[in-house]
Amino acid sequence: MTFATSHVRGSVAVTVGMAASLSLLTPATHAHAASNAVPSYEVKINLTAAALDASHAPSAAVRSAFGITGSAKKRSYSYYDSASQDMAGQGWSVRLRHKDGASSFEETYKKRFTVSGGDIDAALTQANQAGFDSGDTNYKAEVDWGYAKQTLSFSNDKTHSASGYSGTSLPSSDTGRNWLAADIPGKLANWGSTGWGTGVLGSSRAHGPVTSNVYAGAWGPSDDASIEVLPVVGASGSGTEYVIELSFKTDDFTDAAALHKDALSAAEQNGWLYKGDILKTDLILDRY
């Protein structure tokens, strides 16, 4: 979850014939690369178990502090990768998700680029050189801004009918893999070499499923705030741990910076702040 310009040398005009000399008078046509993508932002702050009540829902104090007003909405999802997590090793993730009441499954193919030292522009340039630029409207660019890390991601979202599936139920691992393989985007299919992604996805399996509760609201400059409470199996393979993720979406960097600062401050002052970054994708791939 990283140019060269050719010039006509003067000596060439001396050695070429008249036709070639005349051609030098015609301005050269250069192919211009598309500009860097323009990302949206999602602030993601993890909270400790102190943020939950006895029913493992956000406490009244937490809801009030972060503008959470919605009731719980369930969603289930699995990530697909090979046993050796080859996709994750190349910064790719593939997710199948089903929200309660939705008529379609969500298929998400995501490529991540590391943001080093807060230099988002450098990450966008690296992504551009890899083919993710402003001209590719199949992918949505987003910067995930956690406790200490920022990650640039490009997501390609597709859907598959959920006819015959109730609630948040998911298909079998084989069925889900077949759906995802049929819809694989070209960038992933041929990442690094022809057919690489197709081959990896074809030998993948579902890591999951997991089912979380999401509570929505609005806070500060974000009208898209939420808290996701995700139960996961313990690191030992038994028991249950809870990942609590507070998030805010915005299209503006300045708003994202303010949300990040204010959310950290409020969570720390109330003793709810988890001082670290938890990437749910990695956690689920490792534990399921």
C-alpha cells in the first residue's frame, strides 16, 4: 500500500542533405506527458479500546467529540492475494466488499505509493511515471493520512451484481476470485510483465471475510466522517481484537491538515488515541 529530452545537434545539419536540412526548419512535435493526478484526502486515526462501550460500539463521548450521529451499518469484505502475498509485495491490493442492503458487490483494485517525508508531490510524480496520471480517469487518487504516515493510492472501482446474496454475505473464495479476475484492469493485469497480475490473481484466495460496523457523521470541514469498528482474529489465531478507525474525507489539503491536527489532539486529550498506524489490508492478509 515510486526524461529525457532529445535535442538536434548543430553538426547534424552539416552532414545531412538538403531535404533533411529543410526539415530542420519545421518545429518538432513533442509528446507531452499528462500532469500529475490531483488527489483527495482521507484522514485515518486509530483509536484504542477505551473509545468503545460495553457493546463494542463507539461510546457516547466519542460520538459527541467527533460528530458521529449515524447508527451502525454493516459491511463485509475480503482481500484476494496469493499465499506469498505477491500483490501486496508490489503495492497492489484487491478487495471484494458487500455493504448491507447494497444491490452490488464492490470490486476495488488499488495501487499504493509511499509518501516520504510528507512530499506528496514527489509521490504523485513517481505514480505519474508508473502510468497513474491526471489523464487516467479509471483511477481515483487519494492520500491516506494516518497518525505518522501518508500513503498515496490509486483505486479502480467496479461492481458485480449481488443478486441472490442477502445482508452482507460474500461468495465463496473461488467465485469471488473468478469475478475479480474477469474484471481485472489492464494496469494490474500486466504490471511489470505481460499477464503478471492475471496470473497472481488467478492463483489467489480470499483473506477473510471480516465484518465491521460503520457509524457515520460530520465534523469540522468534513461532511464525510465515520468510525469503523472491525473485529479481527487475534495474532495467535484465537480471540478477538478490535480495530477502531476514525476517518474524515475531504478534497482539500488544508482541510485535511486541520482535521488531522484536531483529531489527534482531541483523541489524545481524551485518552482514546492509538499512537501508531494500522493498515487493515496488511492485518487481514496476515491473519486470514
